[in-house]
Amino acid sequence: MKYHPIDRNLFIKNRKNFASQMKPNSLAVFNSNDIYPVSADSTLPFAQHRDIFYLSGVDQEESILVIFPDCPKEKHREILFLKETNDHIAVWEGEKLTKEKAFETSGVKTVYWLQDLEKIMFELMTQCDTVYINTNEHYRANVETETREDRFTKWLKNLYPAHTVAKSNPILQRLRSVKDPIEIDLMQKACNITEKSFRRVLGFVKPGVWEFEIEAEMMHEFLRNRSKGFAYTPIIASGNNANVLHYIENNQQCKDGDLILFDTAAEYANYSSDLSRTIPVNGKFSERQKAVYNAVLRVKNEATKMLVPGTLWEQYHVEVGKLMTSELLGLGLLDKADVQNENPDWPAYKKYFMHGTSHHIGLDTHDYGLLHEPMQANMVFTVEPGIYIPDEGFGIRLEDDVVVQEQGEPFNLMANIPIEAEEIEELMN
């Protein structure tokens, strides 16, 4: 891995927290992701399943974690099953985790090779009543591919039909949404790498550059700072491309007088950052562009102040809508009649700001978190209002990642990334 080793106490603590929520005499199993084929002998780069990583720190394919707090054998209360490394693998792929290295990484003392899985699982299943399976219940999930976790669940339920089945996901939704200080530090590293890439781009952009050239500049900065790359598919949208919310082609030339909307950020150690900025191609905002830009910035700043313990996500978005409505009236994009006659299910401001303002962020860019429960300290959210005006040929979105505090305003992990229009102009010129 490119990233520095993570303190294993994070994973020890995460397993302890998970185990404390399990039913008596129950067992939980977590699988790594597959390496997905492309064609012939080609594969996609491996990306670890976030849940097994959260609970073990193991960042390797063909890995299984078992948690069984009430197991009669103390050494079987936590088990890692790993692909056995050998000289051939070491030569062709690089050495995989040894049992000793797995303990250093995870703090799990009992490590078996995968060839022992069925035998050990039989013993464990005779000793437990309930088995926790790990399903994906994220509110944005749309999974069409059968995962390694899915196949394991089928195998387990078929072989042991008499066991009660419970779900790991509700426990993980709550645990993963509240970040440990070690996690916040890792996310800060991701944000710092993102800052370096954005400052690099401010000195690079000029009329005539191509969106993909900007993407290349960012990737260069990510890799040289121990990131695998973008935390999500990058959006580098010049001109009217910014009005396509998930524009990812990044294949157009940036023209004098246009704006470029960036939604681009680095990952670090599997943790995401998520940044949006909008800059002028020629280094100078027009009066109209700056007026809209500052309106978005005011909404972002006021929305951020609402991210405090006890806030409900749905009500928060209602309040942000009121802020945006006021700004759109001031810009002449809405009039009072538009607001008076609006559909409550799709308010007038949605014509120019049609997406949500905030989502959880962490190991996933759209991270785990139960939206019907009140916000808590150490949750990390994005704040990303935007105004999109196809008729005027530009869109503006501004986004930072912030940590909810016990008291007061959130802590901005991106506070050092330029955002004021004047500062951006100064740095570009």
C-alpha cells in the first residue's frame, strides 16, 4: 500500500464496539471484495470492502474476518482467514500478508489460511446460535453484481439453515458514521493532498487547456503524496458542462470567459475527501459570475453553522432551501410569484439547485449514516450548495468537508483550501 501504516488500535477499538452490539452467543463474518475481471486476463484494480477494512485494517483480497465474542475458545473470539502466501506469489504479485504481519496490521491474534475455513467454521457454527451476515443497505446502494459477500452468505445459509440470521449493517451504519480521532486524522491527510492538487491547478489553468489535462495535473499530485488517486470519478466541467451534475467525460477545451466547476478529491488509506470549487478559466470572474459565486458561498457558510449535534438531516435541508431561495431572489433568478406558487414537494429554488446539500463522508464518499437519526459530534459531512444556470452558460458549486463538534460550529477539514473569489483570482494571476 502507498499509505503509511495505520495504528491498529483503531481496528481493535472498532471490533470491540461492534462486538458490544451483537446478540448473545452470536458470530459475525466479513468478506473482502473480489478482484473483478475485465476481459481475457485483465482485471480492475483491487478495492477493499470498507467493512472488513474498518474492522481489521486488512487491505487484501480473499480475506475473511470472524467476530465471535462468546466463543468458548478464547482464541476463536476473533479470527482472520487469509490467502496463504508463498514464494511463487511473492515473485509474481508481491508477498501477501504473513500471519505475523496480519497481527501487526489488525491486532487479531488468531490467523488461519483460507484452506482451513470450512473446518474451523463448522466448529464455530456448532457453538453459536445466531450468525450476522453483511448486506449493503446504504440508501444510495444499487448493486447489480453478486459480490463475494453475497456468495459467502448463500453458502453459509445453505449449509447451516437452522441458525438465526441477523444483520451487521444497522450496527455498522451507526458505528461508521461517528469517526474516531485516528479516522479524522486520515481524512485530514486526504484533504491536505486535495489542497495540494487544487493549488497546483490554480497555477496551471489558462484559456485553451483541456479538462483532461487538468485531471492529469491533479492525479500527479495525488500519486506523489501517497494517494491511490481520486476518491470518486472526477468532474472537471467547463462552461455549460457544469450544468450536468455528473459530467465525467472531462474531454472539452476550456475557453476564455468560462468557469470550470471541479468536483475532484483524493483518497488516502481508503478514506475519502470530497471537494468542489469553481474557478474562472482566465483568472478573473465577471461581475455576474462573482455575484452568483458569492451567493453560493454565503449559503455554504450559513448551512455549515447548522451542522451541530441534534440537527435532523431532513429539516436541515428545508432550512438550506430557505437560504437558497433568498439568494435566488436577490440574483433575479426567482421572483416572489415563483415562491408563492411553488410546489411544496419541489420548491421553486430546485430549478437552480436540484441536489442535496450534505452527505456523510468517510471510508465511502457517500458514507454510512442513518439519515433519520440526529447528527452527533464527530460525524463528518460535506456541505455543497450550488447554482446552475444553463441559460447563462455556467454553474457554480462550492464544497468542503466538516466535522461536527460537541459545541459550536463544525471544524472544516478544508479550511486551508482557497475559496474566496478574490483569493482565487489572486492565486491565478
